[in-house]
Amino acid sequence: MKLYQALAGICLFGALSAPAGAVAGNRTVRLSLDEALHMARENNYTIKAARSRVDQAEAKIMQTRQSYLPKVTLSETAVVTNDPGAALVFKLQQNSIQNADFDAAKLNDASTINDFNTSLQVMQPIYNADAAIGRKVASTAKKAQEFMASRTEESIALQVSKVYYGLILARKNMESIEQSIVAMQAHSREAGKAYKVGLLPKSDKLSTEVRLAELNEQKLMLHDAARNAADALRAMLNLEQDVAVIPTGDFVIGKGSPDVDEARVPESRGDLMAMQVYREVAEQQEDMARASRLPRVNGFFRTDLHSDNIFSGGSSWVMGVNVQWDIFDGMASEGKIREAKAMELEARYSYEAAKNGSLAEIRKAAREMKTAKARIAVAQQALTEAGVSLDYINEQFKTGMAMTFELLMRESAYTYAKLRLNQARHDYCIARSELDYFSGR
């Protein structure tokens, strides 16, 4: 059973640390953080959806061209009737009426008549104030979507960075635990030899087995953490599930502290810029609602071709100007004005809330980054001291001058120090990424 556990542990560690050509049946992708970020910009569905919203805004701008471009409609209508009045009108429109058609008998008992009406109508806007403002609204809304698309890319980049560093952390912790397992197996063998010759009680021998079981349990949990991080990274990069992702980067610790003004709001940040633009959109929508009270002026031209045989017969045309003024629309325009005012207030409040939240987020990330850097120094010192202490107790244990519980305490402290150092480095990189994100850099 112990041999099986040892072999399973070796295979598990080999699967996580194997080189590219050693992953049987799977494709392997080795990625640096920059390569992962580039792949996310190219393949991530959330980013693509954000870019699609920009395209939708561009399409809405195109739709607003109807405020100054003509609308041309071509229609064909076929009618068959024996209605006396309609028959007489159709013959007039076909330029085919004769004196005999006014005979009382024919008027009262009209023959069936066919009419094919080919109509071409042109509507030309001349003055439409709210539609003109609507075009400005659509253009401004597109700017907001562009800012939001840019911020979406930054948000996905932050998520990719977090998952990437999480994968590195899981793999490093796996290496640390596996090293501790190998060392603990050696200690267990030494304890077994001492137990056989009567130098150690059975409880001490069993305590080494308990510690070994704890390390194997940690290894299994870290294996799940690594797989979860790899799954999340594959999802964000739009990679297939059979692709093994191996990070080639590491935790990079900067020498100095970033130059960040914790009291200044990064107003050039994409989401804040979008909120400012949305406020402009709300103001323009209020102007648009007021302009809807003004009269609309449209020119029109229409030509018709009537015949009992398609595309032949009599033709006519008409042109003119139409003025329409909705003097009272049941308070609809007043409601739109009030709605636009409320939207403008909402955009203003949302912007102020986001600014205040940004300052808190920047300060929090800066504090976490400084604290993580201090933790790295403390953890590094603790690891060095724990290593020296473990080496000393190990030599004492081999000569029978140290108790088993002392060895286990030192080994546990050394393993914990390694994990603490890995975690501190991970937290530093995460805090640095968050600081860049909240600062809009």
C-alpha cells in the first residue's frame, strides 16, 4: 500500500512538472504572462462581446442617417374588382376611359377590371430637430462603448494575471510539498529502522506516518488547485480542454515601490471615461426630448403607373411638403424630459461613487503590495532559519539525540515557511496587478 502511494505521488508530481513532449495524448502550450495576455486579447469571448457592442453602436449611428437622407419606396399593387366607382377611377388612372364608359348601364353593372399600380415614393426630411440630436447621441454613445471595451480588456487582463499567478503558486507549492514528502519518507525509514531495533516506541514511528499522510493530503488539494487554475486559464484564453497549459513565468518582485498618487482619481481610466460620456448622452437625450416638441418638415414626391397590363398605361405624379406639429402628445415628451434628467443624475452619482471607490481600491492595493513585500522578507528569513534548524535536528535525530516530535515540528515549520514565502510572492504580484488595474495604467 505504501509503495502504491509513493508511486502515485511520483506520477502526480511528474504530470505537473513534465516537459512539453512528455504529456501523452495532450497538446502542451507553454506561456509567459505576456503571451497569455496577448492570447486573451485575441480569443477571449468577453472581449469579443465588448467589441461587438462597439460595432452595434456604429450601426446605430448608421441608422440615424435617416434624419437627412431620403427614403425611397418602390411598390407594386395588383387589384381585380367590379366595383363601379373603383372601375371608373382605375380607367381614369390608366388613361383608358371612353365616352361609352359613362353609359348608365355600364356604370351600374361594371365589368371586372384589372389594375397594376407601380408606385415610386421619395420622402426627404427637411427639418427634424430631434432626429438630428439623436445622431449626436448615437455618436457619443459609441465613444462610451469604446471606453467600456477598453476597460473590459483591462478587466480580463487582470483576471488572466490572477489565474496565471494562481497556477504558478499551485505548482510551486506542489514542488515544495513533494520535496517535503521525499524528505519525510527518508525520516520515516530512519524511524522504522530505529523502531525495529527498539530505539523508538511505536507511537513515534506512527507519528512519522501521520505526518506523511498530512503531506499527501496537501498534495492532493494542491493538485486540484492547479487543475482548477489551468481550467480557468483555458476558459479565458479559449483553449481546448485537452491542452495542457504550463506557465513559463515566475513571481517577479520589484525593487522599489510604484509611484502612485493615492489621493488622485485616475480620471483617464476607461470605465470612468465611459461614465462621463454616459452623462453627456443623458444631457443630449434631454435636448432630444425637448426638440421633439418642434414641428417636423418633410418633402415628398410620388409617381404612379396604372395599367391593366403590368408596366404600361397611364402615369401620374405628385410632390409637396408636409409639416407636422404635435401640439399635445399626452405628456409623453414631458415624461421623456424628466426621464433624461433622472438618467443624467444617475450617471453623475455613479461617476462620483466610482471615483470614491477607485481611491479606496488604489489605497488597498498599494497597502497590500507593501505588506506583501515586507512579508517576503520575513518569510525568506524564516525559511532560512527553519532550514538551519531542521538540518541540526535531523543530524541529532540520526544519532538518537533528538526526539521524533522535535524532528516533526522542525519539518512542519520548514514546509510551512516555504509555503508562506510562495504565498507572499504570489500576493505581491496580485497586488501589483490590481494596483495597475485600479490606477488605469
